[in-house]
Amino acid sequence: MRLAAPFMLWLAAAAPAAGQVCEASISGKPGEVIATLDSGARGPVSVMWSVERREGVGEETDHFARPGLMLDFSVAGGDGGLVPSRAVVSVTRYSDPELGRAPEMSEVSVRAAPKGSGVIVWIGNEPAKGEAALVKRLKEVWPDELAVEVVAAGGDVLAGSVFDLSVLPDVQTMARQAAAKCGR
């Protein structure tokens, strides 16, 4: 056991250095950009973008807030190109004793419409397939704009947001600035 003690001390000291991760963020007009770096990377290894909604565009109702959007990217090549790896469309619903219960998420659908492309639709409580289809579409053709709506079974729009995706070059710049906060 005495022989193992120095090895365990060395392992405890070396492990954090080998696996250091730095996350840094920058906020601006496009939203918040978080770059994640590991100890061996020269630049970000992943980037998360909390996309800002277009101001004054979209709607909400008593039971639903305007949807939100977060996009994760892997970083490709030395130029820092961003490749979509995950999309999260956040839908917030409210129940209020005076207004009654909000519709269940299983009773609404979410429609994501990248500008210039077909609409992707999924059931509100089953986002995995729809969000994966959205990522696939974003990899194929990056749109300038994305509209997201929450729709009732009867077709009424309960909430909606529009996101400006044309600012992706600004997001790349913000990712580099965030990485610089980590000393890279």
C-alpha cells in the first residue's frame, strides 16, 4: 500500500492537468456563444450558440412563451468552420388557475421552417426526431432565417419566434473571442 501512495498522488495531480477544460462565453447581438476547449486544442472543440430571437417578430399566448433555440457545433478544420451537431428548440408552457390548464405537450406540434426549405414538424413532447431532422437540414443548407411555431391540434398558432441565422460568421468570430479568454 505504501508503494501505491506516491503513484496515487502523482495520478491525482496529473489527471486534472491532462483533462483540463475551459468554457468561456461572449454575448452580443446574435446571442450568447460559449466555446469549450480542452487542454490539447488550439481553438474551440465545440461551440454552443443560444440564438437571439428577432425582436418584434413572433407571438405568444397566455399558455405559451415564444420558443427559444440553442445550436451546438463541432469545429471543423483550421479555419474554425462550424458544423451543426445538435439543435434544441425550447418550448415553455404555463398553466394558470385563472386561465386554466395549458394544453399538454402531446397535444401540440412544433414546426421549424428554415427559410427556403421545407417545414419540419414534430409532436411537442417528442422533440428528438424533429430536432435531429433540423440539424440534418442545417448541415445540408444553412438558411438565413429559421421560424419556429408551436401549433395546437386545430391549427392555431400558440407561439412563434423567428431567428436570424445569417449571423453565423459573427458567431464564428465570437467563438474565437471566447476561446481567447481561455488563453488560446
